[in-house]
Amino acid sequence: MQNNSNLNKTIQYNGNKFMQEHYLYNLNIFINQEVIDKFHGVKYVCMQGSGDRAKALAQKLAKVTLGIEETYFTPQNLFKTAKFEVFRVGNILSVSHGMGTISIMNLLDDITKLMKASGNTDLEYIRIGTSGGINIAPGSVVVTDTAYKPDLTTGYPMTILGKEIIFPTQMDASLNERIIKAQPEIEQFNLYRGNSITADDFYLGQCRFDGAIKPRYDENMRQKYFKKIMALNIYNFEMESTAIASFCSRANISASMIAVTLIDRLNGDQVTATAEELDNFADRAHTVAINYLLSQIA
Ligand code: URA
């Protein structure tokens, strides 16, 4: 229910003032008292590409934190008409971010306005994703320290007022330490802490040969690039980490990425794992995130 007494009040954060009913375009909601009540008290924002994965995580979280059996509970998407889906379990939000830096960047701005307007200032953002591994077994999980650009320098470039600005892309080292510390000594898969590359796309940007258009590079050139990547302790290609790392460092929010690898790119381009194997791999990234979340909220 709308609390009319609040309609003319302003919401303040980060030196900005927002009228109640400030519109969050990418979430297709207005900030009002009902929305603030719905989102107050959130600390952890977990982000994944698809709405289905965000929902699956919410279902698991409901089971491990509240004991609610998955068969009896379907998480409700709180953004019914938005480009993104969001599910809440206790102080955790599980949100979809779509694909690529531009998609996640739009989510990050609006979800952060929503969090701050709801009075949530102590925040941790974790992207839980899939990736293409580099010289590690498929199914390994990587916790990212620094997000690299495809030219193998760090930073996230944005062109602002006609000028390129490069924002830093370090994840929060202490959050990463807590994530690693929360894992059991013996796990069924390999866990690495290292760096990641945010590619511009799945094909050319990740030096594949199986895109729609024949690339100009050859295998020899690609191998040289892979060697440089490995020398930088980079374990995987994906498409969002520079955006989340740079946004969160600007917004003063702790951030990390936990991504499972679906393939070892030294051995090929095509992701050939079966749907079941892919689900199993994706569950591993969930496991690492859930171990961490449980260590914090238990
Ligand atoms: N996601 C990517 O960006 N690359 C892969 O190879 C697999 C998943």
C-alpha cells in the first residue's frame, strides 16, 4: 500500500536528492514507500545472466537459510515488467543482469539507486557467472581479483563528454579472502583465485574461430595471445567483470565475481557440455557463493 504522507518527501544519497516517485527506467519502477519497504534491509546483491539462474539461486537460498523445500516454493519476481528479474530471500537479492557490460552497467545504476534509497548502505555485490577457462579444467570455479580489458591492461573505459575515462577494475580483496575462507577444505572441483578478461563478445572478442565471420587472426597468433594471458594470472574470459568492478569501486561497494568455466579455451571453441553438465557446472558457482553467504549470515 502507498503511504501518501511520504509522497512529497525527498530521498537523498550521494549528494543527490530524489523525489519520492523517482523513476528507475531499467527496473520500470518508481521509488515510493511501498518499494522502499520491500527492499529495506538488503546487504548482498547476487547477479547472474539469466532470470532462470537468479530464480534457481533464490530457491536454493530459501532452502539453506529458511529450510523451505524447493518443491513447495516458487520465488516471486519482484520486477514484473522490467528488463531484469529480482528475487529476495532475507537480506539477499538474486538478480538477473543480462549479457555484457552495457546490460549489467544499466542494472548496476538502478539497483544501487534502489538500494541506497531503501536505506541499504552496507552492500556487497557478487556476480555469479559462467566463463571460458584458460588452461584450467572445465568446471573449475574462478574468484576474480582484477578484471582486465582484452588489450590486457586493466580498467573499464567509458566515453564521457567526448573524452575516454578509464575506471579501475580491482575487486574487493578482503571480500575475496572471505569467500575463499568460507569454502570447505575438500571440494568436488578446483577453485582458483586470479584474474579475468572481460571480452566485448562471445566470439571475436574471445578469439574464437567459430563465429559467423572468419577472423583475420590465425592459430599461431591466438596461441601467442593465450600465452600473454596466462602470464598475467588470468584464468577466464567472460563479459561483465570490468563493468561491475569499476562501478562498485566508484560507488564504494564491495564487489567480486565467482565464475565457473564451461570449457578450456586452449582445447577448443565450442561449448559441447550437455545441458545436464552445464547445469552441474553452474551449480558449482552457486555452491561457492552460498558457502560464503552462509558463513556471513549464520
Ligand atoms: N561465457 C563466456 O563469456 N565465454 C565462454 O566461453 C563461456 C561462457
